[in-house]
Amino acid sequence: MEQPDAKNVELSREIGELKEKRRAVILAHFYQRPEVQDVADFVGDSLQLAQQAAATDAEVIVFCGVYFMAESAKILSPDKTVLLPELEAGCPLADMAAAEAVRARKEEMPGCTVVTYVNSSAAVKAESDIVCTSSNALKVISSLPEDKPILFVPDGNLGNYVSRMTGRTLTLWDGYCHVHNRLTSEEIKAARAEHPGAPVVVHPECRPEVIDLADHVASTGGMLKYVRNSQASSFIIGTEQGMLYPLRKACPDKNFYPAARHMLCPNMKLTTLEKVKWALVDMEPRIEVDPEIRLKARRALARMLELS
Ligand code: 13P
Ligand code: SF4
């Protein structure tokens, strides 16, 4: 593992002091830069981060991730100050569903249950009956009554995967994650040829034909659990490349190969240690959510958390 550089060591020290002063907790997603993951109090997948945000007794949450994650933290912990060190860190998948469009679709499907992937805006969550993440989507869909149609928003690949696994018919939104959707079955076959015997582990945001070639399909947190428990010594990882860092950290004796070198989420890399430090100094940028939207979105998020 690479040695941290002196500048990062100094920034991490300053962040540690500021964190105490502000009574803050730093939450980071697995796709964040290694040095940002290292300064965090908790690193996890979307569900684990939402659970942490709901449970923390810190006064300030510094969210090292993308906008929808910090927004979910604010919805779940409205009395806390939620800081997103880089306000421009969005999720293009979340932007593929607008609240008005979801409302219009609901009108075409009277009585439907709207299940919304956590990668979505607060306004879209507010239009939903229940939220899911990639780690609990199967559980969420299986918990729903069979006699009502289900609208699944916004990730079509995740919806397709969940539909095939549960045998439930879902009406899918045609959104996708550009990072995962770009991974092809040819690239999986090439990676297998290069690393024979290594299990292929992919995220459910991948295309169906990629999922069909995988040995295991899981959220980022699920991937970590799988490789820890597996007897295999090498793995091909089909998700954003930031995930390689926590996998290698958790299992230093195992080998992890990216399924494709292009799997990078630029938004996840916008957060730097400098920005984390300045967020704690300035107590900005703060995430706020309209109170009416917040209450409705909270209901859908809370229903998911009760199941998890
Ligand atoms: P996880 O919930 O698996 O961490 O996924 C988050 C995400 O943004 C995937 O692209
Ligand atoms: Fe959004 Fe995809 Fe980036 Fe995850 S990897 S934050 S789904 S764009």
C-alpha cells in the first residue's frame, strides 16, 4: 500500500482537530479517494451510510460522497448540520428522474407502489412509497403486496436484476449509471481470460448480460463481505475503481483486478482532503431540504430502514 504524502498527513491532522472542535462525524462512501476514506469515522455503502447518518449523535455530519447521499443524511437527521465538501458532486443517475416525470408516470399507473433507488433526489423520494439501496432491493421488493403494480425508479439495470431475482414484474424507469452501464460482457470475458479462476463480482447497476456472467452480484458493502468470506485468492471487480482500496485494505493477501479500467465516477473523486478541511472551517456548503419534501421523503426512507 502507498505511503501517505506529507501534505495529506498534515491535512488529516488538521481535520482531526477541527472534527473534535465541531463535534463532527465524517462519513465516506467506498468510492471516495483513499486519503478521504482514511480520514473518515465510517466508510460504507449507501445503506450503511444512511444508517450511520440516522444514528449518529454528532452535531455535524461531513458527507464525503455525492449529493443524494448528503441529502438523505439531512432528511434522516434534520437537526444536524450536514456538510457536503463539494457541492458539485452529483449523481447523473439520480438526475435521470425528475419529480414531475415520476408524478406523471404514477398517474398512468393508478394504485401503483413506487420503489425508488436511493440514488435519487429528495423530491423524487417524496413521490415514493419506499426507498431501496442496492444491498436491500431484493428484500424491499419481496416485502411488497403482490396485487399492486410496482414502478421502479430510476435505475433500469438494478430494477431488471431485482425483477429477475424475485420473479416480480416491475415497470422500469430507463435511467442508468454511466459508470456501470459502460461495462461490457466482452470486457468480463477478457478479464476472466487474463485472471483464470478469479471470481467475477459485479454491482447490480451493471447491464443484464454482464450480470449473467458474474459469480456474485452485490452492493459495495456486499462485495466486501463476499471477498472476506471467500476462499478464493483473486477477484475481478466490476464496480467503480475506488472500491479496490477498501477491498485491498480489508484483505491485503488477496488480489483484486478491475473488470475494466474505465470504471471511474468523476463525481465521487471531487471530494479532496482540502475540501473536507475547509468545509469544517467554514461550516459550508450545507445541505438543506424543503420541510414538506423532507417529511414525505423521510417516510419512504424510514420504511426502508425499518426493513433493514
Ligand atoms: P452502493 O450502495 O452499493 O454503495 O452503491 C452506491 C452507488 O452509487 C453505486 O454506483
Ligand atoms: Fe451515481 Fe454511478 Fe457515480 Fe454511483 S457510480 S454515484 S450511481 S454516477
